[in-house]
Amino acid sequence: MKILHISAECYPAAKAGGLGDVVGALPKYLKEAGVDTGVVLPKYSQKWIHETEWVEVFRGVIRLHNHYVPFSIEQDKNYRLGFPLFVANIPGKFDRPGIYQDPGGYGYGDDVERWLCFQQAVLIWLIHSPHVDPKILHCHDHHTALIPFMVKYCEDYKALAKTPTVLTIHNGQYHGAFHWDKMYLLPYFDAEARGLLDWNNVINPLACGIKCCWRLTTVSPGYLQELRESSLGLESLLWHEQHKSLGIINGIDAAVWDPQTDPRIEHHYNGKDIGQYKWENKKVLAQRFNIDLSAPLFTFIGRLVTEKGADLLPDLIGKVYHSGIRASFVVLGTGMPYLHDVFRRMKHDLFNFFDTSLEYNETLAHQLYAGSDFLLMPSRVEPCGLNQMYSCRYGTVPIVRSVGGLRDTIPDIGEPDGSGRGIRFDQFELEDAFRAVYRAVQAYHSGEYFGKLRHHIMNVDFSWENSVQQYIDMYQELGNLNEVAVKETTEAAKPAAAPKKRATKPAVAKSAATAKPKTATKTTSAAKKTTATDKTPATKASTTTKKAATKTTTSKTVSKKAPAKKSAETKTD
């Protein structure tokens, strides 16, 4: 079994969010489980990519309307990630400082062209490289969601039509939609497939991928249900495709996120004294931030966007401050410019109570997980969430809103069965979030209970081993479905074997001899219709009782009709 993950991100080569973490870890654990797995992503102008030695394995060109774009596929020569990693080097498209945005925070204006080039480069490489033969194409988010459509309905890529495709939605808020006036950028496709591209009168890659993929997955069961209720217009489509949908909780790379060996933190956990480990790392944070060491430390790590609930933080922190509760808050991340301004002002107004570092800093993030007491995640939307798992791993109690994967992974500490791993609140409201912080402060001062809670969450197994088997089961099912599909296609031209099993031959002869001409005419029409639509061809009725003659007539019918079908295909530019 060979799985090829096609993605916009893969940690540590290129990461902007949780997508990179998942695609960087899942292939590693699949390979450890015996599943041959590789990853391909664009070749960005990123530090890790520049430091890696690449070997060119393929070179080709992509047709983009009336001009051609050259590209090459390169492979990591030294297998630095433990699995085959490929990059699509498309000059002028991805060799830029940012993955999705320029350094000023603005998106690129040619995103449609960029992602169409990347997807086609991957397919051209797969078709023309015999030694690369993936059994399943696993696509991630809207950046690669047109691949299931292309392999089915674009003449240039139909050589991969029988290869099963999986689409995983990591963030359903981004569809990658563009207007029909850019249709000319697409590869030639069958005219009758035009409706698959359309959703609400625009070309919607994510919607198209949902329609065309063999299996659809999300990164948690809770998020799958939420998408059916709110997904910016895709709700009815997701309900319609529920028969092929599956929610699988993400895992974390336990080798990277290990408080006993993590090279990014100053003091490692010795496996015995959690309190000492947390205190030493908290003192390290006090050298960087203006915080009160004797007070509980609340941290937010992530993108400063409304999706993550970052706009609730200023009011929440202000309310806690004015209520007289002794605490400290730290924010790490980048995002909306107006929030940057607000947090800079708060840093001076709430000295020794609030501090911030407005940057993306992976090393500092690890240190904050190790030294903080609580992690804030007031998300409006959270497909799965990995930060809450990281925080548990490092003994930092998560405070989460009950949405998506946060609800699936963090039971509240008030659960009577003792399964609690954090503090939850339901509504995206200031009062609800404030009560959660108040409960956290009470737990922090509870003494022995808080120590037991830390010990409990540090021993929860969030590793990929628990999730990877679900992916393997899905891949195996798709492999079986593909074998059935190929078998049915092979046997489609064969006459039905049912007459051979009849009790008496006279009964068969009588049935064939007495067949009405009208019935035979209908059967012939049906054969023409099914042949034209790529279905299993029906066998013409025959008045002869000789089976050999029947088989000959059938094979001739198919051979005559097949060319007609090919010439009748209409391509759309």
C-alpha cells in the first residue's frame, strides 16, 4: 500500500497552522505501522527548505490557458523527516517569503493560478513517472481539493481515474472559491462535469472535492457534525455526502512534544516532580515577560484572529484585572493588526499583569507550554485543535470553549467520573469565559488537587498511534473498493453467467427463442445509453441459442461503441 499526501504544509518544511503539524506527523506514524507513505508540497522560500539538499526526480510543464509553466519535482536526498518528502518547484509561484501571505500580512493575488499549477504538477509527475505509483491520493484542504475532480473528468489526468482519493478538511472556513471568469485557467474537462465545479454560482474547490472524492474526513467527529450545521454554505452538501464521511481525531508527535527530552525548553521533567519542573520553567518565562511568579499564569498561543477567539481576550483580561483576581496573562502570536495595537497598549497599561510577544516563535511556544499554568483557547471554531493536547502533555491545564475537537478531547474537571482534563465553557461570551478563569484560579489554589490534575493530564495518551489505525482501516477499505471496481470493469464485457446455472437447457432455449423483438430493441437502446455514460455495457439480446454466438455479438457491440463514446466527449476550456 502506498499513500501520497498532497498538502500546502508539512512541518518542519513549511507550517502556518495545524495542517502542517498533521501532515508532518501522520506519514511518520503510518510508515512506522508499515504503510509506505510520502508527502509532496510546494517548494517555498523557507529556511528549512533552503537548508535541505534536494535531488531533481522529474521535470515537466503545465498548461495554464495559453502559456506553459515549467516545473520540477525534487526529493529530499537525506530523508530528514523519516519518510519520502517531495517538493514541486514552480518558479515564480511559490518561491516567496510567505506560505499564504507576504511579510506585510496580505494574501497573494494569484492564488488561483498558484494552486492550479501545484495540483497539476503533482498529477503530471505521477502519470509520467512509472516508479512512483501511489495506490491512494490523500488531499488536504481546498488547496488540493480539485485533484479528485481532475483525475475523473480531465482528459489529461484520467490515467489516475481508478486511484482512490481522500479529502481531509482541516478548516472548512476556507473554500478557495473563485468566479467563473477564471474558468479558462482550468485544464480541459468533460462538459457534463461542469456542475461539479459549481457551488452557489462560483467555482468552489472545496465543494468540488467533497463531491468527487472517494472518502471525506475531518479532523474530529465533533467538527464533522459542526460543518453540517455551519460551513459557510456547504451544510446541505455535507449532509448529502455523509455516507462517505468520517471524523478522525488528530494526534500529536510524542517524540517532538516530550517534556522529558524537548530541546526547546530550559528544564526537563524528570518523571517525578511535576511542581519543580513547572516552577523552574515559569522562572525562565519571568526573565522574558513581566509576570507575577506567585500568581497563576494564563497563556494564549496562536493566530490572533476571530476564528481563534482572540478578539475576546482584551475584554476578558481587563475584566479579570478589574475584578481584583491575582493572575498573569501572556499572549504569543500574530494576526489582525488592530489586535496588535490593542495588546501593545495593554502591555503598558497592565504592567506586571499582562505581557505579549507579537511573533511566530516555535521555541518560545514550547517554553510557554512548559512554564504556564493554564492555556486559553476561546475559539469560535476549532476543527480539532492541537494546542490543548500540547498543553496537557506539558502539565498546563487547558481552558477551552466547547466546540469541535476541543469538546472531543477535553472533558471538564467537573465530570463525576474523574475523566476531566481541563475547564470548559459553552458560550462565546465574556461572562462565560470569566467564570472559566475564576474556576481555574480556584483550582490553582486547591493544593493537592491541582497537582493530581497536572499528573493526570500529563499521562493522557494523545499520540498518533491511537488515530493512525483508523486511517489504515480507511485506506484498506479503499484498496478493497478499488479492487472490486477494477474487477467489475474487467468483467463488464463478459456476458451474464446466469443462463449457465439454469436447471434445464430447453428452458433457456425457449426463453431466448420466444424473446419479443420489442424487448430486444429496448436492450439495445440501454446498451447504447450505458456505453455513452461510462457504465457497464449491457449485452444485446440474441435469438440464437448458441452461447458462443452471444459472446461474439456482445464483444462486437462494445468494441463498436467505445470509439463513439471517446469521440463524443466534449472538452471545455
